[in-house]
Amino acid sequence: MNDKPKIVITDYDYGDVSIESKILEDAGAEVIALQAKSEEDLFDVAKNCFGMISQYSSIGSRTIKRMQNCKIIARYGIGVDIVDVNAATEKGILVTNVRDYCTEEVADHALALWLNLTRKIQIYDKATKSGIWKWQSGAPIYRIQGKTMGIVSFGKIGKAIAKRALAFGVEIVVYDPFLSEKDIQEGGGRKVDKETLLKNADYIIMQAPMNSETRYFLSHKEFAIMKPTAIVINTGRGPTIDNKALYKALTENMIAAAGLDDPEEEPAKLATWSPNDNPLFGLPNVIVTPHVAYYSEASIQVARETAANEVASALLGRKPRFPVNADALITTNQ
């Protein structure tokens, strides 16, 4: 009988789990790798696992309540919206994430989407490959210098985006209710309220985390007050933008274009998916990338090693580096 503590990797798209297995097996664990596409897929393994590591799969309260021995739930990325952190805390389970592993990559990707759309790169590429050699095929194009970029959420990634964008001569306005005006100014921006940002920004960069307050942060009401020439970029969570409202705004010329690193439905979390499910994929003024803003070979390596090492630390009785709910656990246990 194998009495090694079991670590469940709920899902992964890295090709294998060799990096994680080496770290966790050296710490004395048995690794069970799944490709869960629903929470029900985790019910059986939840009972006796010591820990779970998740990439896309949801670890909700129904899974957590079945856990009898679990000590840690680790996320491969920054966001923990797919984990019911409150349920984990009530159960005495530590939740961890991976921080600061992809700041530069996401900032670069946001600007790549922005420049692609402002300079109509994809439209020109398609036209020239079909035999059209005219500057007019991408018209109108507006000068970037002197325009206003609005950034929603001004953490490390938002500030990295601002640093890059300032070199193009734009003014940066920021909506982030959790930061002081001084902090935003130090990052090169000017603090404004949501309505001011939406009305004045020529480009809106969404870098917001996913929670109950940010779901559909942009919807019908918001698109209605934007400039008709506005370009929206989302390198944050897909569901922060109402895709039906976005489609309406784009097809009725309420805004000009959109670049999405992840649509609302977040295809990687679905068992089956087709681009035909979302009409945004058929619009020429929309670019969609498959949730890759975080990706480089270096960032993937760091994410996998860090998530596995967080769990290994718990196995070996050490404090993980990136706890999410450690303070809440202390309060709960008092």
C-alpha cells in the first residue's frame, strides 16, 4: 500500500508534469496528474489528497468539503478566482499562487495587441496577401502621440504597461480605487474615476483581476459612453468584459476595435469549444489570442517550479513563499 502523501495536479497543458513530479517526488509525494474539465472530476481524488495544483480547473466548495487531509491548494498563476478561497480557509487549507513571474510578458503582449490594432497590422497583412497594395486598405489610422490611454488596475503589470506606453507619447489615466493618487503618479499615470476614464480614453487597457466587483466591468452602459474611435485591450480576465455587449458595441460602431487575450467563456476551462460559439471571433476589428499574454519559455518554467515548490514546502513543514490566505487562516484558528 502506497502511503505517500498524494498531490493532485488537476489539469495542465504543458505536455507533461516532469518538472512538478521531480520537485514533489523528491519531497516524498506521489503525483496524480489529471485533465479535469469539471469540478466533479476532482471529487474522488479530493478525499485523500495532501494538496492540489490547478492551472485552469475550478476548485470550488463542493470539492473542498470532500477534502479530509488537504493542507494546500496551489495555483500556477497569479489569479485565484478559480479557487473558493473562503471555503479553503474555513477548512484550514492554505491557498498559494505564483507572483511576479510574467509581468514583462503581459505588458509586452498588451502593447503588441494595442499597436497591432492602432496601426491596422492584421488588416494590411490580409490585404497585401490578397493582392491589394494600398495605404487606404487600413484607413483611417490616427496618430498615437497625444492620445490618452486608460489603464484599469495599476499593479505591477499595469505599471509596466504604462512605462512602455509613455514612450509613445500618450497620457496615462488610471482607474484603481485601491491605490493612492501619489502611487499612481509615481507610476506615470493620473488617477481618475471610472466614468472619466471611459469618456476620455482613446485606448482602454483592462488588467483587472476577476471578482464579483469586476465581472462585466465593461458592459452596455460603459461602451455607450466611450469614444467611437476607442480601442479596448484585455490582458486581464476574460469575464471582466461582457462579450455580448462588446459585440454590439463593435458592430454598431460604438467603439473601433478590441484585442482580447481571453474571451468571456475562457475556452481552456471548457470540455468542448468552438470559435463559432462566440461571434467576436468573426469580426475583422477583433484580435483574440488564446490566453498567452503570460507566456514565454522562461515564465512557464518559473510558474511550474514555483507552484510545485509551494506544495513541496508544505510537505516538508516549511512556509510557502506566496500564501494568499495565511492571515485569514491565523484568524480562523484563533
